[in-house]
Amino acid sequence: MPIRHDGPVTSGTRANLIAGLRSAPMSESAVDSILAQAGRFTEVIADSYEREIAAGEVGIGGTGKASEEPILAARSPTSLLYGRVQSGKTAAMVLTAALAFDNGFRIVMVLTADNVELVRQTSDRFRDLDGPRVLSTGELTEWAAAEDELVDDVARCGLVFVCAKNAVRLPQVLRFLQRINAAAYPSIIFDDEADAATPDTTLQARTSGRANAPAYASTINRRIIENTRPGEEGESAQEILTHRMYVQVTATPYVLFLQRSSSPLHPTATCLLDPGTGYCGGDRFFGQFDPDAAQGLQPPLVLVPDREYTLLNRRPVPPALAASVEFLLVAAATLAQTRPWPRGGYKHLSHTSPRVAQHELIADHIERHLGMLRTELRDDPTAAYARFGSAYAELQRSLPAAPPLTELMQMITASARQAQVFRINAGTDSPAYGPRVNFLVGGNILGRGLTIDDLLVTYYLRQAQVSQMDTVLQHARMYGYRDALMPYTRVYLPRQLAILFKDIHDSEQTLRGIYQRRQSGEVVPIQIARRSRATRPGALEGNERVYEGRIGQVSPHFIINDPDRVREVSRLLAVANVPLTAERDQRATTVDIDVIRSLVEQLEARPEDAGRWSTEAVLGLIDVHEEEYDGEGIVYVRAFELEPDEERTRGRLSGPEIEIIRQASPNVPALVLLYWKPTEDPILWYPTLVLPRDISTVVDAKMAVIKPQGIKGSPWVARQETPGFDRIGYSRNMPTYVFCPS
């Protein structure tokens, strides 16, 4: 539906972002790029509201009032703003909110991670809105005193509530929304980092029927989505704000995509937010990383020895940590030669563990090393000059024209004297950054959503036996609009973690690329990085089931015997000139990839089929290998040698036959079709997908795990659920694909 794009709130907010009224100034081109995308997204939001919530309340000519009538659709729509880590998602939310206020919305609720600093940071950025009043949970005591005034503000210019996803704060905000009659107005709930805290972490336990499973959804899920707990019925944001749009915002939507399609967390519409000019993300940091390359590693990565983690618990400062400290001092001194020091200085982030005890250990290492450097710079300048030579040589790898080290030593000395070390966790206050260099040591609180301005050095050693992709990707605080700082930027991490980040980057690229090509309702394959899983399994439905073995062929259990589909398969094969009676070594026929897609679309398994064949999964797998197919693929057709059992069958290809098909299609899956006579008019077709030896593991929508031949290791895990539910799987050795409905 048409919306107003040039209203007063939008125009004023655009000017505020460019001027840096509340946060760092943004370039006009960057703001306009985000505004254009926010405009298209707001059109989708307004259109969904008109069709699924209520007509005539928002958009051009909308009343700006919400009726008491039930919403039009059976379920409320869920929109997803899918950005990249540190790519400007908050600015996109701010501009989307501005457009929403200009088009009849009056309440905006912004949910953030339970982090005091993040709530402050988010509320500051939303105060770039020109018109609506912005309140945060840090100001709750002031709300009650101004209740009458705020009621007037809602009707006149709108209100923004920034609220932590906190079990205490959320009920307080919800009660306040009821007191000011917020349900009387069209509203938007922005769930920032919607994949964190909001998903029901008891879901797997409750749907599995476990005897000791919780009776109700997890607390934050109940307070945001739906509350059925006795005594709390209806006390959720989505139930109180009845005429509202729920907008998820994240860079890691894996747990959201893996919800069943009827779940209120599963997105019904998605906007891919593209970063603007100057953004440096996974492609810039890990896109060119090749762990097997013979040539040396290129900046900004610096690989640390595997033993570095074990050295953290010893008295001497670990060598890579010491090197990272020295590099920050050299890089910051070099930047100071050509530009003013930033407010809050340049920063070094250490992320090695979620444990506070280890934060203390790392901070002690850094403080002792800084103390040693200060002493050496004062008492033995010659030795200090030699020590900083290694860091200077590292800088020259990306900045060959760096000023001579002799010119930097005075500033290095001054910076070391004023360096500050901050332990950042739930029990500490927001840091008061020093003017030169600052060392931040923390864990989970630094791992999601928080922007660390002027971050130059990251020391990342955090490892898990099985990493979660969404958690690890959110740890990439070094990503962002930092093109000018890249020559001065370094990430110190072990090789295995560099490989993990590389695999996750590749997965994210694949997911976004495929999502752009596929339409709503089709599967979206999520590639799983090695030694990881997509997300926490507790927030998904189903029971684990282990599969082992080397699988060469994927097929259903039951014969597909729909007369109309059987005739269409025969017709498609005839049009493509695929022979039905050729000798075995002549049966592999090259056809257009769209012919294979059309054939697969006719070959649906029965709903109750527990076999490995899934039409959606096969189509998703073809999309994953779109480039390798290069427009063409292999179809192999022959008759059944024995009459098939209509109640239960299994893979019918012999080992030698599979090898013939693999030779014809060595890099991509091949489609095999078996038919039952007569040849001139088959009465049934039976599909099989033959996989190349080195194909990535696949988890499809029928609980199948497909393991490449020749791969050894621990079991491959999938989730078995009832028909219509989705799966997640992981392996320790090879990439995995998880298929889920969009």
C-alpha cells in the first residue's frame, strides 16, 4: 500500500543522523541508502498491517487509531529485518520507526538484550527520531510521574519504549502500556536480536514429552509472544498491543528460520538489509582466508599458536596477547600522526571465555604487560624500541608507508602511560573510556548487539566443543563501517577459530544468496560450519536421532503413484529426449537444470514417508549447487528389474551403477528415475538422488542425514519431528545443510 516517505519525522530524523545529534555522524549517502531500504520495508509492514491486522488505520489517510475488533488474519504477521553484524541495523530500525510514525503508527516498542549499556546505547540512537518521545527502562521511575503527559504524547506525536528483555523490567513496561491505553493505537514491536532470549528455550523439552519438562514456555518468550501461565494470562507484549506488527531484527536468524511455519517466531516476510559503502564484514576479514595456502597469511588476521589458550593460566603473559597489546599501541600512535584522537580512544577487545574468573586473569595479564612496557619505555628506551619493532613490522604488512618507528615512540610512551583496562560483565558499570587506548576484557556481554567504536585489535580465543554458529558470528564485534581503519586492524586467533569464522561467513553468504532467489513458502537451506551447529537445540522442536553410514542414494520409502504426476513425469522426459530403454552405460542424459527441477516438483513423497527423499530438500540442494550445475544436470532412467512393493521399498541402485552415475555427474547430485512397465506408458515412477562422494552433508525436512563417503568421525545428528516440522543437524567434520521452510 502507498505510504508517505517524506513526512516531518522522517525528514528530521534523516538530518539528525547525518549531523550525529545523538551518535556518531553518518554520511549522507549511507543514511539515504538505509532510508531507501527502510522505505521499502515500511511499505511491506504497512501492507501487511492493512491485509492482516486492520484496514484504514495506517498508511496515507490512516486514522492512527486501533479499533477493538480482532485482527483480520488467523495469526499476526512476523517480519524479519535480516542485516549483517554491525551493518547499521539500528539505524534501519530508527528510520523505519520514523516512517512508521509518519504513517499512522503511534507506539514503538524496542526490545534489546538484557544489557544496561546496550539499552542506553539503543535509546540514545532512537533519540535521533525527530518528534516522538523516547523512554527507556533506565527511566522507569520517571514514567509514573509523567503518565498523563505521556498519554497526550501518544496521540500527538507517538512514543518509543526501549526495554531490556528482562524478567523484571518487561512486566513493568507491559503494565505501563496498559495504563496509558497503548492498545488503542497501531504499534510496532522491534525485537532487536530476536534470536536471543525471545525463543522458547523449553520448547524441545516440552514437545518431546519429557516427564520433567516445564509446563510453560520460558519467561521472556511468555512476556513477548504469548503468556499462558496461570495468573499471567495475556500478559505479553503481543497480547497487550493487539493491533501491532512484530518485527524481528538480527544478523543470525537461524533459530527463527528453523521454527515450524505456524510458529509466531517464524518470519512471514523478510527484508534483506544490504550494508552501505565502507562496511567491512566477513568477506573482508575471512573471505580470502585459506588455511591450506602455502603463502603467508594476509592482514587483518594473525594466527596464534594452539597452545596460547593453555598459556593463559600461567604466570607469564601469553606471547600472542603481548603482541596484540603492543600492536594496538603502535597502530594507535600511527593513527595519531594524521587524525585527532577519537572520543573514547582506540580499543583492544579480549574475548576468551564467558567466565568472569578468566576475564580477571586476562585483565591481570594485560595490566602486568602494560606495567612492564611503561617501565621499559622509561628506563631502557633502546630495549623498548627493539621490542616494538615486531609490532611495527606487523603494521607495515598493511601500511608500508607507516611513519618511522622513531617518530612513533614518544606517542607510544604517552599512550602506554594513559592506557586503561576494563573488565566488562553484568556486574560492572559502563566503562568511562580513557582518551588514548583502552583494553576491554569480557564475554557474553560483549558478544551481541553492542557497538565498540574505534576497535582496532581483537584477541579471540573462545572455543567450545560444538560451537553455535549464531553465537560465534555475533562475537564478530570487529565488523562494521571501518574501511579507513582496516590497515590498522588486527584479529589474533587460532587457526581452528579462523576456519570456523570462514565457514560461518560462507554459510551466511549462501543463505542470503539463496534467500534472495527463493520465494516465501519454499525451503531455505542453512549450511552448517564444521564442528558447529546452527543454534541452541533447546529452542527447537523434536527428539535427536543418530544416523551413521555412507549413503550413496537418497530415496523415499513409498512408491509415488499419482496418475496425473506419473503422466507429467513421462511427458517431461519425452520433451527432453531422455531415453527409457538405453543400455546401462548410456542412460545418463544431460538436460537443462530447469527440467530436473520440474521433474522433482512432481515427485512428492507421502506425508507419512520417513524415507530420505524430500522434494523441498532436493530443490534446495539444487539451489545450493546452482553455480556448479552451470545450467545442466544428469537424469538417469531405467525400469525396475523386479516388481516394486507399493507399501515399502528402498534404494534399488547397485554399487557399480552408482559409480557410473557419479562418473557422469562427479560434482553435483544426479536424478535417477525408475519406472514400472509398460515402457510406452509407465504406471509409476520412483525417484533416487545420487550424491557425489564429496558433497556436503544435508539434513532434509524428512529427518534424513546424508553423509559423504570416505568421511570418518563421530555420529551425525539430526532432529526427528512430526510431519511438517523442521530439522537441525550438525557434524564435527564436514559442512552440513539444514533445510527449513521460509
